[in-house]
Amino acid sequence: MSFPSELARQYIDGEWLTGNGAWDIIDINPYNGEKLCSVTVATAAQVDLAYRAAERAQREWAAVSPYARRTVLENAVRLVGERSDEITELIIDELGGTRAKAAYEVRAAQEFLREAVGQALRPAARLLPSVADGKENRVYRLPVGVIGVISALDFPFLVTMKTVAPALALGNAVVVKPHQSAPVAGGGLVARIFEDAGLPAGLLNVLITDSAEIGDSFLRHPVPKVIAFTGSDRVGRHVAAVAAGMFKRAILELSGNSALVVLEDADLDHAVRAAVHSRFLFQGQVGMAAHRILVDRSVEQEFTERFTAAVSALRTGDPRDPATHIGPVVSAFQAEALTALVDGAIEAGATALVRGRTRGTVVEPTVLTGLPEGSPLLDQEIFGPVALLVPFDGEDDGVRLVNDSPYGLSGAVHTADGERGVRFARRIRGGMFHVNGSTVQDDPAAAFGGEKGSGMGRLNGEAAVEAFTTRKWISVQRGRTVFPF
């Protein structure tokens, strides 16, 4: 399949347009360096066009029967299923993710679309009692209007779809700014699916651009009432500040420093498999990835032997090869930065139990141990295939180490006693924690989001309804009120 470069354009008010900016974003296959397409960036004037189109279209969309909105979502589910093979190939080419990762992303996107089908019918009015005689209180749940979405690199098709689909289902319009490294998977592809599904023009717009061209116009434009951002905590803080200053709602899914914890009674073989998946999925370029693997000292040696053996057996290389576990990182710059990070850690006293080589953009996995407590490396998000093994002494010490982080996105604990795992998880200051599973999980019905530096707000299921709607109180006085004057 040839790369669908025709989708690498701006999509505004139902039209595929060329950006009016003075420079191009070059979309490159991170594995072989092949140029996939180029996109002339959108300007601030085109940001305004997209938001104004969304504002006009949303008024009619909000008045449409929710059953009609549901039909569009059902069509989108069908189209993703019919085109799953092509979408998988596109994700492999544009992101360098393995075939298994790309296939998972497509399946997950279908499930989130199915959830959105149900969300179209979910908002309703509530009839509430009143302290006043003859008075009826109604609380309606209404769409917020227009939502600005800034999408991510790690699962661009999924992250965009899981935000756009419920927003549309609930009667909103959306303007999407995809990540520069995924302008098609996170932008044009989603627009084409909804266009073919029968979504009216203007309700979904895609702007491929950069802040160097548009500044903060995407955030500061008066039309959007909600900004949904997925990315680094550094940029997220800026998004939050701008949104708060303009009384916009911000839904932020930011950086992680997740820990996978192995207690002394864990099934070590299962814990090893979960740790390998949690750390090295998509080359470790996932916010929920297990950056730290914490192991009770009583089982440290046995776990470490099994874990390092499993990591050493991972195959790196061409993401199109079904046998490949680890493909390229997103860019040569990222590969060089990871190499420098590992070299610096070893110079500072860490021990490399597995030391991967860097070949172009393919970075082989590395496992480090012996980092002193308080090492800056333990506090940061490592966006690549580098695992940190950290021993702890007993459950309380494990809880302390997990919480000793500026982030609180995801995590996992492994134990033979599931309820012990739940008690452990409840002590963690974070948005998501999983017992005997991977740190990398997403579910259409479960509230998704982080605490501390990992963001604010939630998506998925009822949380998405809360994020993309607002409440309106209307009272009806059936009798005559007696006023005091």
C-alpha cells in the first residue's frame, strides 16, 4: 500500500486545503528515513477559519436527533473495521511502531468508537425537587460547543479518535491539531473516516501546523470552550495557564514516570512479562510506560535474572517484520539523546545489566540498576527503551518510592493476593493503577487521566460526558410565587 499523502493537508469546513504558511512539515518514516509527504503549515488565519466553521456547524449538529449522530458514529466503526489493514500499514510507516502495536491501536480505536455510539444517547435532563412549592427544577446536560484537540505522538490515531468521537457524539464540533510526527495518522486519516461516515462539513477540522507559525492562536481563539491536550508536562503547564486565563476548560493528559511494583509474593514469570510489555511497548515512547521497575529485595536477584534474559531476547529492527518487538524511535535526535542519557547514567555510577546499541534510529533496550536514591533520572520521563530497576524493602518502602515522583499517571503492582494489590494501589497518589497487569492500559468505559504533574481531568465513558458537556438549570414555577416586596 502506498502512503496516503493526499490526507496530508488541512481539512477545514469539509474541504481539503493547502496551508498558507511559509514552510513545510516533512513527514518521514523513522525507520528508513523515507520521505512520506510534506505539509505546508496552516496559518493563524486558517485557525480562525476552522474554529468559525466549527462554531457555525455545531449549532445545527447540537439540534440534530442523537440517533442521527449515532448513525455517523456507527458508520465510522464500520469504516475503521473495513480499512483496518490499510490503517495498520499507515501507522507502521508514519510512527515506526511494530505491527502488533499498530494492530492494537486500530482495534482499540474501534472499541472507543463503539463507546461513542452509546454516548450519543446518554445525556439527559434530570428532574429535581425544590424547596419552593409548585416549582420544578430541570437540569439539562448540553454540549459545550467547540473543542480544540492537540493530539499525541505515541498512539496518534487512538488518542485523536478517543477524544473526537465522544465529543461529536455529544453534539460538539472539534478542531484537531495533530502531532507533527503523525499528521496523517492523528489528523487527516481521522478526518477522512468521518467524512466518509457522513459527518456534515465543519464539524471536524484538522490543522497541521506549529506554534512557530500560529503562536498561541489555537489556544487563545475565543470559540473553543474546552482544550484537550496530550503531551509533555512542560507544554501542558502552558496550555493550562492560557486556558485558565480565558476561562476555558482544560483536559490534560501529560507526562508519566510510572512504576511497576513486584511484591515478594508475585508470580515472577508473569511479572516479568508485564514489565517487559510495560517498558518496551512502542520503544518505550508511551506516557504510561513503566519507567521504574520496583522489586522487593527478597526477590530482586531472581526477578532481575529473568527480566534481563527476557529483555536480551527482544528483537529490534524493521517494524514491518512481525517478529520485531522494538522498532525505531521517532527521530535520530531522540536516538542520540537516549544514548547520551544512558552514557551519563553509567558515568554517574549506574550499572548496565543490558546495554543496547544505537543503530540509526533503532535503539536497542538497556536495563540500568544501582541508581542512587534522588538521582534525577528516577524522576524524569524517559521516552525510549531504557528500564530502571530499583529494589525496595517491604511494602511501605515500595509505596514511598512509587509516590516519590512529581508525576502520577499510571502504575501496576504484582502480588499473589489481589486484594492486597488493591490496598497497595489505593495508597498511590496517581490517576490509574493496575493489579497484576501492565502499566499501559486504556479502556473505553474507565476514567483515564493522571494526578500531580501528569495532568488533570479525565476521559472515557462517563468522564468524557462530563468533559464535553455542561449543565444548565431551568426552573419552572407552576404556581404563583409570593415575593417579599
